[in-house]
Amino acid sequence: MSKIRIYHNPRCGTSRNTLALIRDRGMEPEVIEYLKTPPTQAELVALIANSGLTVREVIRSKEPIFVELGLADAAKTDDQLIDAMIAHPILMNRPIVVTLIGTRLCRPAEIVLDILPQQ
């Protein structure tokens, strides 16, 4: 694994800003455009667990498919939400950055600074 991995959506301003912050510090991350190459279910579960967030904190509720699938329903289980994110990667909040220091959902982008290695 690269020392830094970013699950990136190039159409997202926060994702672009996070990538720029990493590169501005002279680091080149492994860039995973998760809409083209979504994580496996096991990878997504690990990302969520390692980030310290809940599944609901990682799912994008602003996407139209979120409403269409009825994912706001509190009766939906974490497994159902994860299955929805696997089937519809646009539901995965971004960017998620993984370093040797930790895993974070970098919203706002500056959160990435907490997990970048010191040079």
C-alpha cells in the first residue's frame, strides 16, 4: 500500500482540495476514484470501522438515490446501508483518506492534516 490512499471523486470540490493539500506537502497518494473502482464490502466495512464513524455518518444523504431507496428510514440496518453504498458508490461520502496514522473522512479538507506523516 502507498503510505497515503485517497478515495477520491474528481467532481467534488472537497475531494479536490484534500488531494491538493496532500500534494502541497510533497506527497503523492494512491488515488482511488471510487466511482470507477468501488471498494469491496470488506474494504468499505474496514474504512468505516477505522475512521471511527458510524455507517450513517459515511453515507451521503444528499444524493437523490438515498431518498429513492428509502435509506433515511431508521429501521435500515448498517448492513443494508453498506449494501446500498456498494451497489451505488455515489452514496459513499468523500474523500476518505488512509495513512499509517489513521483513516478520516476529510470534510472539511483540512482534517487530512491530522493524519499526514511529518516530513
